[in-house]
Amino acid sequence: MRSAQGTANGTEGLRAQNLSQILTMVHRDGPLSRAELTRRTGFNRSTVGALVLALTEKNLVRETEPVGGRVGRPSPIVRVNPGIAALAVNPDIDALTVGVVGLGGHVHARVRRETAGIPTLEEAVRLTGAMVSELQPVLGGIDRLLGVGIALPGLVNAGTGRVLVAPHLGWRDADLTGPFGTAVDLPAVAANDASLGSLAESIFGAAVGVADSVYLNGSASGIGGGIVTGRTQLVGSRGYGGELGHTLVRPGGSSCHCGRSGCLDAEVRLERLLGAAGLDGGGIEALEDVLADSPGPGIRSEAERQVELLTVALVNFVNIFDPSLIILGGFLGSLVDFAGTSLEDQVNSASLAGRVTVRRAALGPELLLVGAAELAFQPLLASPA
Ligand SMILES: [Zn+2]
């Protein structure tokens, strides 16, 4: 048994650490009984009771009696208060999506607004402010807004909150967190969209408990990646690692914004699928509807072509990283459903060793918002006191 008493010197620090551990546990794993928290933390029962009480007094968690009548004194269930929330923003070349996400990954609201053209940073900031104003009826029911998290399709320095380049948006070397934070009057944090998708899936989605995974996100802007190896996210020397979209899949193919040609990002594109489906906008959800409902020959052949090129890239990733799981989010998830088991079979038969599972992201269209909110939750989760 560990006790949360600590030495006189480190008592406050230790207590803060213990509060963080309990809050993070119920945030990530869902409602847990006091008995289960006691078992998982190794603290004694009265310590867990005191920590839960402290979190309850801060309105961060709530306790309810368990349902069902068992003999003896039942252990109360501890759950997060989803009214403790963050705003999440995902700018893309065709639309801006804003969400309100509570602790526990609970999405209270998600609004997607198509833009007339590719939005400038200033336009995206202005639209975010307007969309948040429209969300007032939802925000009225929120107890506390912690901040705003921004998921951006581009190279983002999470430490400084600046975008180095978001090639399809045309945003370069600009402060992100300052303008977005000012627009909604909250502290702001920003990161690459695919990294946040990977984070969200590892906490709430398909990659919970998986030590080695490759995540690929397909948005209107293109394809980004997140690599988790030995439970650690690969970030690179400056935090820009995981640009899996610039893997060569078709030598001499379509020209890519990176200056080369035949990259995955240039060949496997949402706009090509939408075009082949005869859709003018509507994004991933419109594409899913077409693919699910007996797609015509034009969209079928384009989807088959993209699945084939995606397979080339996935085989490379399996040979390089040896993941046990590949997760595909955004429109790449739509391609997983379209291809069925043949995608996984082909990746496994063409790669050198092992057996990888290929799965679509579990969190669907809410994925990036949940990841962006998670970023905004970090300070509270680290230090609830
Ligand atoms: Zn490229």
C-alpha cells in the first residue's frame, strides 16, 4: 500500500500528483468505482476517498451510487464532470470545424462550416469567433471552459504555437495560438492534426493500450501521420516527424506541393474522390454516403486506384516500423470500409514479416476535435489542484 501522506517537504507536490493520477484515470478510462481506483493506484481506501472528495469539491468529478443491489456496502462510482470542457478548432481548405468537448472525450457539439475558398489565417480566426458565438446555447450549459485546442493540417511547433508551414492552406511562419486565443478569449494550444488524431485514438479509440501503431489521417488538405513506437510518439529532432504523406507511391506521378511527384499525398486525395463521385463539397461525410450506397463505376475505379496506392505506402510503413496496428482516419477510414478485408490482406502479403491489423479510426468525424481538446486539457490533468 502506498500512502498519499508524503513527507512534510513534498506533501503538497505529492498530493497534486495523486489528484492528477485519479482525474486522468477517470478521464481516460471512463467511470470507475472507488474500489477499482484503490486497486489501480495502490493507495489505501481512505486516501482515495479524500482525493475523490477534493476533486468533487472542485466540480471536476462526480460520484454516484452504483446500480443494482449487492449485499454489503457498494463502492460509489467516480466519473468526470463533462461540463468541464474545451473548445476545439480544425481549419481545413474547404471548411472550418468547431467543437465543444468535455472531459472524458464527450463531444457536446460539433459544427462544420464550408468556406467559399481556402481560408486565410485571419478569415479562419474571424469565422471561429462567429461560430463560437453561435454555440452559446451549448456553452450556456458548460461549467468551465479551459481553453481552445487547434488541430492544423501542417507543421506546427507545439512549444511556440506557431505554424511553420500548412502547405495547402498557404499559411506560413505565423503565430496560431495568439490570434485564435484572442478571438475566443481563452488560452490556446495548437498541434498537427494527424498527431492529435493519433493521440485521440490512443486514449479513446482504436489504439488504446497498443504499444506500436501507425496512424494516418486523410483530410481535405492531405495526409499526415503519427507513429507510436514502444508507447512513445515519434516526434523527430524539431517535432516535425511523421510526414508520412510524402512517401513515394507512384514514380513520375502527380506533382506534389513538396516539389517532388508521386507522393501518397499527391495521389490519394479527398478532392479526387469527391470529383469522381460528382460531389461539389460536403466533405468526408458526403463521400461516405456515396461509397455506402452502391457507388457508380467512376467513383469505384478512383477508390480502387487510391486503395492500391495506399497499400504501397502501408507496406513501406510495416517494413520500417513493424507496427501491430495501422489506424486510418478521415477519408482514409472511408477507403478502409470500401476495401473491406482486402486492404489488410494485401498489406500483410506484401510486407516482409509479421501480421498487422488495419482498422479505421474509431472516433469518426469527432476524432480531431477530441485530440485538440485533449491538448487543452493537459494543464488541468497535470495539476488539478
Ligand atoms: Zn510530397
